[in-house]
Amino acid sequence: MIKNRLYVAVFCSMLVLGGSALAQREPREDINPRRHPNLAEAQRFIRQAYDKLVEGQRANEWDLGGHARKAKELLDGADREVKLAAEASNRR
């Protein structure tokens, strides 16, 4: 009985950790700079900020209290919004 509960707990933990890893993606630089130079530059800065966070995590042995992870998630959201702004402009 206890062994089964332990297996369930380990399995659930793996699902949560795997899901959060999949939800986080690195920002892309996929906006055409000729068509949207400002948005492409914003996307480039988002990518640079993301890379600096990764460097900070490595330098601190990944122990930043979850704040770097949260910042990376927010940068991922900003990247998606900038891409959506470019796509909205393309539709006009």
C-alpha cells in the first residue's frame, strides 16, 4: 500500500516537472526585420534577456528561488505577444 502511494507520488511529480519544462520554450527570432524592424528588435532583446537569465542560473547553480524561471516564463509570453502584434499588423 505504501509502495503504491510512493509510486503515485513520484509519477505525479514527474508529470508536473515535465509539464513545466515543456511549457517553457526559448524565445525565437522569427519576425521579419524588413517588414517590422522595431518588433524584430524587441524580439531580439527578449532573446538576449532570456539568454542572460540562463547564464545567471548557471552561475548560481540554478538556485535563484524560482524567480529566474518565472522571468523566463514572462519573457516567453512577451515573445508570443510581440509575434502576435507582427501578425496583426500583417493582416491589415
